[in-house]
Amino acid sequence: MANHHSAKVRIRRNERRAAINGDRLGRVRTHVKRVETAIASGDKAAAQEALRAAQPELHRGAQKGVLHANTASRKLSRLSARIKAMA
């Protein structure tokens, strides 16, 4: 257990940040899942709309450090390729 005041403050801060980061990651996962369900349903227009909504969430997750920038780019690239393949 932490004995120093600064260490106790740091523990409290880390718990708050972990909760915030968990919420951010959850938002990213939700948006990605919406795109994937739209792709699975076969509705190209809905999939494009879902991707348009998911793109800023993925970029925000990368900007805030919840996701690596390359991970966000890879996910967007693969989702858009799957939507493009729907003909």
C-alpha cells in the first residue's frame, strides 16, 4: 500500500484515467461493431453511414492514446475495403 501522499494521489488519478480510457475504448468498439453488423446485413448504404460515424471515434481513440495510430488506421482501412467489396 502507498505511504506517501503523492503516491495515494497518483493511485486515485490512475483509477479515474482508467475509467475514462475504458469508456473511450468501449465507444470505439461499439462503433466498429455497428459497421460490422451493417456489413453482415448486406446494406451498403447503412455500412457507409456507420463507417462515417466510426471514423472520428477511431481517430479520437488514437489521438487520446487508447489505440495506437496504426491500429486505428488498419481498422478503418479494412472496414472500408470490406464495404467497397460489397457490390
